[in-house]
Amino acid sequence: MPLLEEAWVQAFSQDDEDYFTQAGALYRILPDDEKSRLVATIAGGLSQAEQSAQERMLSYLANADPDYEKRVRAALA
């Protein structure tokens, strides 16, 4: 589809996006039994991934909440 003459096209930067605050807030309000089920589910799937993918995901979880990362890392061990 051709662009209109007045249209401009450029890359969209997501550098200023916050992908972790909401995930961390949700994790912190979960009761402990739900946290345990969530961690087990994530660790179960993540255990099938390559080590580099696991480490990347663990870093994302640490950005959301350090306890989140700690529990998933322990479940992977």
C-alpha cells in the first residue's frame, strides 16, 4: 500500500517503556500459594529452554521483583 505524501515513517523506540513495574506489583500481591504455583509453572517451561534463554528470563524476573527471580532460579536448580 503506498504511503500518503504527508505521511512519515520512522522506527518506534521502546527504550522508555517500563515492562517490569506492573509484573512486579502483581507478583507482590499474590498469596504465597499462588506464587508457588506461578513459579512452578514458569520453571517447568523454562527448564526446557537453553541456558542463555533461562538467564535472560531470570534477569527480566529480577527486574520485576528480586524474590520472583530467586524463587524461579531455585525451582530450576
